Amino acid sequence: MPGAGAAALAWALLAWALLALPPALPQPQPQPRGRRRMVDKEARFNTTYTDWVDADLLNIYAFNHSVRRNRTEGVRVSVNVLSDHKDLPVLFVVRQKEAVVSFQVPLILRGLYQRKYVYQEVSRTLCQPQTKAEVETQHFYVDVSTLSLNASYQLRVTHVENFVLRTNKRFSFNATAAQPQYFKYEFPEGVDSVIVKVTSAMAFPCSVISIQDILCPVYDLDNNVAFIGMYQTMTKKAAITVQKKDFPSNSFYVVVVVKTEDEACGGALPYYPLSKDASPDEPVDQHNRQKMLEVMVSPTITSEAYVGSVLFCLGIFLSFYVLTLFIACWESCRQQKRKGLLAAMDSPSLDTASLLGHARSIPDSFLGRAPYDSYGYGSFGNGSSGSAEGITDSMGSAEVPYGYAGERSLENVAGRPRLDSLSSVEEDDYDTLADIDYDKNVIRTKQYLCVADLARKDKRVLRKKYQIYFWNIATIAVFYALPVIQLVITYQTVVNVTGNQDICYYNFLCAHPLGNLSAFNNILSNLGYVLLGLLFLLIILQREINYNRALMRNDAHALECGIPKHFGLFYAMGTALMMEGLLSACYHVCPNYTNFQFDTSFMYMIAGLCMLKLYQKRHPDINASAYSAYACLALVIFFSVVGVVFGKGNTAFWIVFSVIHIVATLLLSTQLYYMGRWKLGKVGDTAVSAAGGWQRGGPPGVTSPLSADSGILRRILHVLYTDCVRQCSGPMYVDRMVLLVMGNIINWSLAAYGLIVRPNDFASYLLAIGICNLLLYFAFYIIMKLRSGERIKLIPLLCIIGTSVVWGFALFFFFQGLSTWQKTPAESREHNRDCILLDFFDDHDIWHFLSSIAMFGSFLVLLTLDDDLDCVQRDKIYVF
């Protein structure tokens, strides 16, 4: 059995080998490091220490300096790490009385999208604890440590020159993102408020100016400067008004920090280099990102200046009340004199208009004024105009004087039927009667219209119709203003609590706070809109009272002469002016991108109401209703909001808006040209032609029949071909056509300008469209009035001249542009300027003063423009 013996031998050798092995040795354990060595060094100011540190070494530098109670000296620690170990930085800890400051070098600060920026040189100013002793020696220590094997550095501690800022003394300094600066300011005796102005010749790098209380630590880095106090971003200018009541210690710190990026100030983001081997999280070395700045602290105005400015503002606008009262007394005295003359001559009295609607007793011809030689209508020639009774008065010859109504007895006028006697009590009933609808077509499409043709409806119905304008705008004002007031109060509270002064776009160089309001002067200057709007309402009320008294006397002139008196639109205009003042004041509580709509909404309404009132003067029966008018204005405001939010640089929006603008202009032009007597679809057996004639089944002048089942486009093309190509006939209403052609040219030009330029301020662009159309229509009205042989009396003439001058000066101050929310807050502050009036009001406040006066004057022009027609029968007053 040799195999069995070999197996036994093998097992025996294996057992012997295992028993012969030595026992297993324990694994060696890591030896604990030795205790870190601490090296204490007595250090001195203004000495540069070049040293090294490693993981086993802790360097401690001990400094001491004398602190006086009445003198504050700043201490600044500057370090520069010479070794390049970004992942193992050197930690510096400054231990002092009441505060500990620590920072690492290289210092890494984060920017937008969590970008990292690294800085090798760091300087920090130490917070200075207060002392009660006359002289006290204070100690502080700088500890230097690291986990690196070997890191070399330089350390230098110095005193800060001019650490305490002096009143009205300029001081220049440099700052970087890793080397911020801050200085102390103490309020002098008798000074309750100061303004801190910081300027720089260079816009970038972007910086932050902060005002902080005397507390430790001071937040002076880009990532914590917004934690406490008030702060602003800055390019070239910054200004912060500081009130003594907000700082119990009667002193504060002015902190200047340079940001790591310029995006907050409107600058471009820096190029972020990425190589194939580099990590996306690799920090970027910005090298020497330095900014030169200059700071000056100056006292602001005293409380006496506040009182004087308020009295000045009240005095300006209350003087208009006094002037109005004086004119009313003067008119009353003149009225009494004329009544005395009439009593002596036993002559009947005649009404005339004045600023407050008083009556005139003697016609112009009696007082030595020559009446108009004729009442021609320029190119009207021998055209005729029919009254409501179907009477046709030839107005072409010079035998019909302008003073017609004042030079003949009005007994036949007073005794004949009322011009509105054909109207029913309800306007809707009138409009829905088929025969009267045909009568409208006959009257309104005549070549030459007079006011009597468009003043046929019942006065009671029209009075209610136009009073709706006032009640609607009053309702709108309440529902609009209440949430606006709540919102701006919230804005102001957020600004006061957070200290972020980039929320509101003030003119910080002329922003005078009062209570919780940051810019009281911008709010006070809106008082003129409210006071003058109220005065205009009082004038309208007086006029309406006088007119109603004349109606109760069955005065023939009030019943049959002059432009029909409807005061509802005037009340709406006065209310809109008051609301413009209130909402403009709300906007200036905290002007910014999100609430700019508050300042412009009622401007659109004022422009629209003025155009409606101007049109209503000679078209009282066919003027737009309040519901349709306010619906159109709401649409305008809707486009304004959409344009402000989405219109900046959006080509699609501008194309859509320009198309809508042009189409709306064409539709409105057609409506005005045909006096509302046109339709795009089938019109039974009739259709209006472009020349004002009638197609098929209408009066003589038929061109060619239109197919009843033709489309709208075919109808329009057929009319254009028939009247403009085949017959080559000119427009029937020449004057209207001239106005509408000019209006279309201007509006098409504005639409093209918007589409090409695409202005950033869409709200102002939209307002400019409304103002241009209003001015065009007003100029047309004045020209046609004079061309018709009418005249402009003294009061409206003075109002026109004075208002034009005031508007010119107002626009000059408006275009000064002291701030703009279209840019960043820092860029907006580059436009800030000092106060120019009483050291309290700036250019924009002057705009508020002058524009409120100009609007009030413009309203008076609309009110008194046709006072010369108060003694002229309505069938002698032309429509244009």
C-alpha cells in the first residue's frame, strides 16, 4: 500500500509546517501627531511681517494701541498669501474686544450662477469697540493657521487715515472686492439729517454703498453687505439720506464694497474660461478689480425748509382760487353795469358766456364791436343747411351776419317748436325707429351740417347720457385707487424694513424724507393736480347752475343758441385731473418698473376725454357713450401693460400692435367721416360710397348697384373703383377728409416709428400717440373755427397763449430725465441731480407744477372756446 503511506506522509508534513509558524504580529497603529506649536509674537503697526505657517504651527501676533474716547482711529489688517494652495487656504482670525473677525486667503466669493472668484490679497478694517475711559489701551490678536504643509504670507496692520468723515469734506479712496472700505461719521450738534454722496469717475466695477449702525461685526463683503442697514448699488453716483433719529449712537458707518460682477449695475458678465482639463467649479482670479471713489457727507435741509416748501406749494395753487374769484367778481360787476344800461334803455337782455357762465346783456354790435361781416365757411360757397324743422337757410351770401341771433328779435325763436321736440324721451327708442333712422341718414350725410342737425335728441336724455361719464370715472377711481394706495404703502414698508434702496427709482440727490416717506417732495408737488382739478369742478358747477337758471327762465338763448351745454364730460375731466394727482403721488411713493402704470392710466383718460369733449361740442347727438369710451380706454391701458411687460425687444408684439394701431385708425376715420352712418355688411338695399353718395335705392347720385351677397372686401373694392377710378369724384366732406388724412399720416408714421425703433418706454410711446392725436384735432378745430368766420374771445385766447407757454416749459423739465426704471437702479442714479427750487424741489417736481397748471389751462380752453357762439342760433353754427 504505497499510495496510502504517501498520503499519510503528506498530511504529517503539513501538520508540522503549520505548528512551526510563529504567532501573528499585531498591525502597527498610526502614531498620534505632536501637539500644534503656538508661536506668540509681539507685533507693531505699519510693519510688514513675512512669515510661514504649516499644519503643525499656529502664529499669534499681539498688537496693542491707545484708544481715546473723543477720537476714533480705524485699524486695517492687510494680508497676502504668497503660496498657491487654493484647496488649503490660510485662515486669519482677528480677536479683539467685543468682536472676532475671521477670513481665509485665498478668499473665494461667489457671483451669479454660483461662479467662484478667488483673491490672494485681502484687507479688512477692524470694528472699533467703544470706550468710556478718557484713554484706554486695547489689545487684539491675529491668529494665522493652515492645513497646508507650508504656506508663506505677508501681514501688515496700519492705522486708517481719515477714518472719521468730516462734514462737507471730500475724501478719496480705493476699494476692491477683497479689500472693502468703511468709514465713520458722527452727527454734529444741531444736524438732524445728512446726505452721503459717493461718486466715481468710472462706471465699473459695480459697487455697493451701505449705511450701517455702529455695531460689530461690520458686514463689508459682497455676500453679506445687504444683511443690515441701507444700501444701494452704484456705478458713478450714489446718494443716501440718513436721519439722526434712526441711529441711537448719533453716528454710523459708510461701507463701500466692490462687487465681484457687474451684472447688478447693468454690466456684462465676465468671460468664464473653461479648458478641457479644468473643472467647471474652478475659481477665477480677477486680479486687480479696483475702483477709485470719493465720498462727502453734507447736511440736508432743516424743518423750516419743509414748512416753507409746503406753504410755497399751497400758495401757488391757492392763488388760482383767488384769481378765479377776482374774475367772477369782475364779471358780476360788469353784468350789473350792463343791466343798468339795459334798464335805462328799456332793452331786453342777452346772454353771453364768461369763465363762470354769467350772462351778457348787450350784443357786441351795441357795445361798439363790429359784428362779423359774414358767416361763410371757407370753401362752402353757397351750400345750404337744414334745421330740425326742415327749414333751409342759405349761408353762402354775405347778407347773413354772424351777429344774426343778437340783432333780431327772438320772439319767433322762443315761440316755435323746440329743436329736440322730434326726439322721444328715451334715446334708445329714438335710435330704433325705422323712419327716424332713415331721417338720420338723410340729415347726417348732408354735405354741410349745422349744430342743429346734430342736436335733435332730448336734452334730458343726453344729460343723463353724459352724466354717466362722471359717475363711471368716479367709480373707476375708487376701485383703482384703493389697491394702489395699499400696494405703495407695502412698497415703502419693504424699503424701510429691508434697507434695499434699489427697489425705488428716486432722484436720490433730491429726495427729502418725511416720516416713513422717502421722497416727500415728489409727493407734495402733485398737490396741484388735486387742487386745480377741484377748482375746475367748482367752475363747472357754477356754470351749470347759471345754465339751469337760464333754462328755468325759458331763456331763448339758452334753449336755441350756442353750442349745446352738457357738463358730464367736464366733470369727468376734472375728476380725472384730481385722480392723476393722487395716483402720481402714489407712484412717486416708490417709483419703479412694476407701478409705473399708476402714473399714466389717468393720463390716457384725460387725453381721451378731451378728444371726446372737443368732438361733443358740435356732435352732441352722435358722441360715444361712456361705456364704449371707457371700454376703449381700458383696451389702451391693457396694451400699455402688455407693452411694458412683453414689448421690450419683442418684434412679434410690435408687429401685432402696429397692425392693430393702423386698423383702428382706419375704422375710426371711417366712423368720423360718415358720422356713424356706415356699415361693412349688408345694409338692406343701401350701401354708403366713399364719396358720400348712396348706392341703390337711395337718393339721387347713384353710382352702381352692389350685389347683396357680395363679401365685405368686394364691397369696399367696388366702392373705391366706382368713386375714385371710374368717376374720379373728390371727397364730399373736404374738411373732414383733410383732418382724417393728416391723422392717418401721423398715426401711420407713429406706427412705423414704433415698429422700426421699438422704444423701451412703451407707456410713454402710447401716451405720445394720444397726445399727438389730441393736438391735431385741437389745431384742426381752431383753424376751422376761424375759417368759419367765428372768433375767439379774450379769455379763451389768453388761456390758449398762456397754456401753450406753460406746456413748453413743462415739457422742458419733463425731458430732463432724473431717473429711469428702464435701466438698472445704479444706472438710473447716474441721471440724478440736485434740487433746483428752494433746495427742496427738483426738475420733475417743476414738471408736476407746470403740467398741472397747463392741464387746468387746457380744460379752460375747452370750456370757453365757443363762448362767442352763445348768441348764435344753432342752425347758423357749422359742424366740422
